[in-house]
Amino acid sequence: MEEEKLLDYIELLREKAEKDKLVIFVGAGVSCNTKGMPSWSELIQKMAKTLGYSKCSNCKHKKENCTDNCLFIEDNSSDEFLKIPQYLYNKNQEQYRQMILENINGGQEIDAPLSSAIFDINPVHIITTNYDHLLETSKNEFCEQYQVIIHDGDLLNTEKSKYIIKMHGDLGDPDTIVLKEDDYLNYSQEHILIELF
């Protein structure tokens, strides 16, 4: 990107932030940049391994003893990304919850520089699909201005005017986590206000 265009974008962001019009969307890339945070793919692979699910039996690229060096083992379809967690949940709900809690670091002891930089931009709201607590436990002085929204009812009972909206749930309440197929299929019915917001 040309330097002039980049400066124009920075100026536009500054202008929107000053007018309380800037909303930042935080995806998995922010959390994955911290130690101990798996990517979505890595979490699904661990669940698949727990289930004994393997793509190898139907792989058209299969060769003898290729599992250790397989280039396609993490090449899941969008269906598999939703169905593997659903299968694990259907098989053993406690194991499903435990796997999430054991594999995703809550972030209470981590002050992620990228999280702090997000607060420095001063957005009016931050919307995230991350379950961890990296944003709300940031040591950035502006973090205290934000209220965490997890449930629809939280939007109705806010005390602050700036929000961190955790649209895919929170590790502190594993039942709110949106990961498996049913979570996505039922999202519009269970999160009417957050989706509307």
C-alpha cells in the first residue's frame, strides 16, 4: 500500500474515533498472536483427534505412512469446522467444555500489546468473536471505559456508553460459546439484540 493511502486511512480512523463513530472488529488473529492461544483450526484438530476423526481413510492423496507429513490433515471444510465440535458435544458435553477451557488461555495474566493498541485508537465499541479475556483485562488506561456485553440482557443493563461485545461468548460462561453447528444455527434466535446491534 502506498504511504499516502496509508496516511489517508489513518486520518480517516482518527476522524471517526474523534466523532465516536469508530467500531473495531476483533477476530481470532488478535488472540492467536499471544502465547498459548490456538487458532480455530488447531482447536478443531484437537477435537477431531479426541473423537478419533481422521480424513486419512478417504484421502485421495494417501500414501503409505503419510500421516506424519500430511499436507492436508488440517484442511477442513467449513462443514467440518462446525460438525466436529458438534459431534464432540453430542458425545460428551463435559469433555467438550473441558477441551475448550483447557486449550484457550483466558488471558488473565497476559497483557497483549495488540489489545492495548486497540484501546489507544479509542473506538466507541469493540466487537469480538474471541472467548478469551485479553481485551477486558488489558492494562491500558482506556479499558475501564468499556462494559463487557455477553448476553442480550447486558445491552439493556449497561452503565457505560462504550462496549466490548463478545458476540461468540465468554470462557467465564462456557454455555455462551459459539463454536459448534447448533450454536450457529440458533444464533439469531438466542442473540436477537446482539445481532441487531
